[in-house]
Amino acid sequence: MRCPFLREAQVKFCRASAYKKMIVRLPEQPENERCSSAEYVNCPAAKTHIEDMPSVDHCPFLNESLVQYCTAAAVTKYIPYSESVNSQCGTDSHHYCDLYLAIAHPGKTTIGIPNIKQQAGSPQNEEDFLINDIHIPSNIWFSPNHMWFEASPDGIIHIGIDGLMTKILGTIDRLTFITTKGVHRPTVVLTVNGVDLQLMFPQQVTITKANTYLRTNPQKIFFDPYRIGWLFEGMEDKTKSPSYDGLVRGVDAVNWMNNELQRMNTLTHELASRPDLQGAVLIADGGNFQTGICQHLHKEDILRLFNDFFSPFAVRRPEK
């Protein structure tokens, strides 16, 4: 499905001009247009090259092209139709475009845990879930190490990190892509509080591009991890059926996420009960962990937390 803000137009431009300006062609040509008549011989731009061109009834430097442009953009930029295959506008990838998200405000209704009527394994509904401020889209698959995977009907896939991971990390110092194209397990290094953490999606996919804009503005991951904060884009293998082994979604994902929150709270209380350098011990009050808890941990504790929750070898723990 193409973006609703995508438009097409016929444009014309001059190859003899020092500045390439595309002009949208109107349904009716104006009678006084120089380029489409023999009057082009009086054009200063054409005069310097006219000796090399045969005499015709219109300017030989007049070019026409079919282009596409975005009506949501503040500045109109015409993209030649031949290059549209490289654009996300003509596919379901437009759902991950900043402009589309800012104007269209797509999304589903979120419901809290008490309102869930389904049981694990039942058909998925059209609503998203919310558990302890963690958004769980119903149409997205989750891996045991808290990465998400979404496949669109046109075969384009997107991969990123889920809401629990962003809540635990709080922020990152920088982001480094290890795999950007080719058939790989999508891998990225997140630097958190000076500690490098290698995050890897557990399945191999065909990566077409990485969201390299996040290297200059990684906070998009924390603002919207499931849309503008995506990490990798790829294509499904048309010769094989999609593999969702080890992944969960819908109510199954909610139950798993609830179990993960309990595990995180248990680990937080354990870390808080350790004596500090002065021998003082914090009293665990039984509450939930704080957003950005990794920013308050030492390197050894960050690595332990990462190994338990986000390691590529993480496994789904049985529900308690």
C-alpha cells in the first residue's frame, strides 16, 4: 500500500540551464511559452549550445519527466519516477516515515491488562495492549531478547527494540550498526553508561537498509520504538514461509511481558539490597523498577542485566 501523501506529476526542465528547476506541466500549455515553440532560439541559455543542435520547432534542451512528491513535506522535492523503487512511499514502509506519522497519526486503541478478554493462543484482536506504561502492539512479534519483528503484506520487514528495553535503558550514549545490508542476523551495539552492549536479532533475515539516522538522534528509539525508532528494514524470502519460531505476539506477548516485568523487579530489589561503598543498604519497598535503571548501575550489574534479558542467547522463561 502506498502512502496517502504521495502524488505524481509531469514536470519539465531545461538541460541548458546552469540551474535545474523542475516546473509542473499544466493541462494546457500557455500560448506564450518559449521552450515549446520556435521562439526558443531567443533564449540566452539555449544560444550558447544551439550550434551543436539541429533546427527544430521546439527547444532541444527541453526535457519532460514523470516525478513523485510528498504533499506532507514542508518543501516540495520532485523525485524522478525511475528512482521511486528506492522510496518507502510506494510500500507499507511509509508507516515508518516521520512525516506520515506526524500528520496521519495512525495507530490502534490501547487497552489495559484488566480489559483483556482473550486467552493465550486465541485469535489476535485489533487492539494494542498497555502494561505498566509499556506499549505492546498486537500485530508485532517479540523475540526472547526484547526485539520486535513486523512483516507487512508486501513482504517488507522491520526490526527494532521493544518498550521494556527502552524503559530499562532510559537513554543511550551512541548506537553503532554492525550489519547494514545482506543476509545476517541484524546486529547493533548500544553504548549505555559507557558500556557496549551487542544486541542481535535471533533469526537471520535479508537486510536492505539500517536506520542510520539514529546515529545522530538515537532518542527516536525511546520516543517511538515501534515506528520512527526502527533499526533494520529487510525483505522476506518469497521462496520460504515466514518463520516465527520463538516469537510471540498478542495476548501471548502480554503474558510474557508481564512475567518479564516481574523478573526485572526481582533483579532490581536484589541489586538495591547490596551494601554500597559505605556499607549502607537500601530498603526494598516492593515497588516497580525506575525508568532508566541502567543509568544508575555499575558496569558489572549492567552486563548481568543485559545477559539475563537482552542477550542473543536469551530464552523465554516459563510464566510464574
